[in-house]
Amino acid sequence: GLLVAQWTLHLIASILPSDAAETFKIQLDPTVLLFASVLTIGTGLLFGLFPALHSTRPDLASTLKGVSGQPSGARGAAMFRTSLAVFQIAVSMALLIAAGLFVKSLAKVSRVDLGLKTENVVAFGVSPELNAYSQEKSQALFARIEEVLGSQPGVTGVTSAIVAVLAGNNWGTDVTVQGFQRGPDIDSNSRFNMVGPDYFKTLGIPLIAGREFTRQDAGKSPKVAIVNEAFVRKFKLGPDAVGKLMTDEGDKPDTQIIGVAKDAKYSEVKAEVPALFFSPYKQADRVQSMTFYVKTAVDPQQLVGQIPKILQGIDPNLPVEELRTLEEQVKQNVFMDRFIGIMSTSFAVLATLLAAIGLYGVLAYTVAQRTREIGLRMALGAAPARVRLMILRQVGIMTVIGAAVGLLAAVWIARLAEGILFNMQGRDPVVFAGATLTLAVVALAAGFIPAHRASKVDPMIALRWE
């Protein structure tokens, strides 16, 4: 158990985002260990107390009459054993359904169309203002980083943005758009990002109309912006959005829309694409930090190892922040879905295994107690198949009862889980049917060995059984 617990801690740490994993202690806490030990020992003593007390109160009359091998022992003990096995089946059913829901939700999340290409893209951030850089020096630094990275072997594109893609950041502002009437009860808010040249080309976001930002869109040049499809729909720009004016400063539009980009995810994989406009960071009055994106034709992990050395050559005192591939960034954005999916599946597998063991134990003990009865049945002509069916019928009854109780619990769990499931209902018929079928197969497999053993009882040996 301690070994499995340690493995579980390492599994959790591997799922957590890097910043959270750094603060996560991959070790067993002494207080938790003491609590678990007391609970484990107490459970063993508590559940061992019933058979211990039962063994000290034998049925002397039955023993003297030589009928101690009655069909299933004392009725209370048999009921207790069966109830525990049924309870395990119920718990297994509930956890299997919960795991199925979360795994299916995670599968849906993994198939979301991001609207951009994450393959072979490395992302990292720098914050020169924290190193006392002036705005002029920061702009020069950004240009220098783009130039040096672009000259590296295998690099096919370099760009940048002040709002990191799919990092959970949301920057928004109210805008004034040509032809759109603003008012106190009208939503005129839009998300925004300030990006570098070739942003859309590097991240694989198609432009529907217009052009990309260039290096000439800088300084005091005419203000320009690129908007996404959601922006066009929200502010009713129609098919001729390119050329219209907008602004995020005051009521007089002074920024020309030069392009329309296809919708792409902004801050969250699971969130709807918001209305969004982009502007060149080179036209901004102040940029405190920047996230760079480097597209490569080689293994991106090679570039991940090279980037710190490249940055040291530009400024040894400038730390590299959040260095990772864009695919890793996407995984971290949905880490909670992965965490819940993996952990719920692990608990469901463990519960199903325990249910199978418990069911096997109960049936094996029942067969041993009923050896004499089974032998008598076979001596009177019962076929082995009929004996197997008798034991498997008991398996079926226990499984149906446990599964029914588990289904009721699962319906309640599904209702609670709907808030974190992605694009699906809690009462998913496929998941419920799959969990039921899985549990039925496991239960029959666990019961088949005792049933087969019962069908092989020698009637002559069983009749002399004491």
C-alpha cells in the first residue's frame, strides 16, 4: 500500500502544471501516514471481530448431530459476507460510471478544434522590465531575440505576444467600432492581444481576409488591427470588415482593421472563442513582458534545450520563463480534466478489482461450505452444468442488487459532475451501459472459478465430507 501511494504521488506530480509541481512534495506526510495506518489497522480489527466472535459461539446441537456442514454456515454470517460483496459491487459500479464520464469528457476535450497548430512550436517568456529595462531597450531586446531565434538551424518561424496562448490569461477592454452603436446596456467588450509580425503564420491561424502584421507596423505608423470572426459577428461588421475603423481608447475610431482571422482558442481550451482583436506590440506605449513562439522543423525538445543558452548570449541576467512546447501548454490548460480522468479511472479499477476479489472469496467459501450439499445433488443426478448455473445464479443476483444500488449512486454523482463535464450530459447512456457490461463481465469471471470448482466435486468424497 505504501508503495502504491508513492507511485500515486509521482503520478499526480506528473499531471500537475510545472509551477504547481514545484511546490508539491512528492513524499508521504507523517501525519497522513499515521492517520492511514490507524484507519487500516482499525478496519482490519473491526471486520475481523465479527468472525472472531462468531467462532466462539458454535452451534453445539448441530455439531453433535453431525450437520456442521450445513449449506452456507450460519445464516447471519452468510448474510454479512454477501452484504459486503454486494456493497463492493455497488461502489465499483458507481466509480466505473464516474470514471467513464470523466474519461469520455477528456476525450472530447482532446478532440477540440483549437483553430491553431501546436505541433513543433516552443513557447517561452521574458520580462525585461523586471531587470530595469526601459521601454526603448525592451523593444530593442524583443527585436534582437526574434532575429537571433530566426537564424537558428531548423527554425521556420518566430513571433511573439503579450498574452500567452491558452495560458488562462484574459485581457479585455471596451471598444468603439465603426457602424456599431454603443450604449449603457450594450456589451461592447472585446478580448485583445498585442502580437509580433508573422503571428498568424507561425501559429497556423488562417487569415480569411486582409493581411498579416509586418515589421513596418511599428512606432508612429498608422494604427492597425486584425480581428477574429467572433469580433466580426459581435460588432456586426459584415463581409467588408477590412478597412473599417475601431479603437480601444475613447469614442473616436482611429485604428484600421487590416485583416480578419479565423476563430482560434484564446485563453481556455474548453471556453468559447471570444470576440478578439490583435494589434502590433511595436505600436504599444509600454510592454512589460513578452511570450515568444518559435516554430521548428526539427524535434522541439532540442530547441527547448537550446533556448536558455541562446538567451544567455543575448543577456546573461535575463531569466527564461515558462519554457515549454505549445503542446505541453495545451495539456497544462486542461490538466484538471486529465487529473480527474486518470484518478477516477484508477479508483474505479481498484474498486472493481476489490469487488472481484470479494465476490470470489464469498463464492469460494460458500462452495466449500456447501460441498456436501453439492455432492448430494450430483449423486442424485444433477449435471455439472446445472451446478455451475446454480453458483452463477447467485453471482447474478448479487451483481444485479449491487449494480442497482450503484446505479442510484451514479445518477447522483453524474448530476454533480455535469458542471465539469465537457459537451456531454451526466446521464450518458453509453457510459452507463459500458460500466454495467464491464461489471457484469468481471463478476462472471470472478464467479466462474468457484462455479467450475463446484461442478468438479466428486459425489463419493462429498458425501463423506465432515
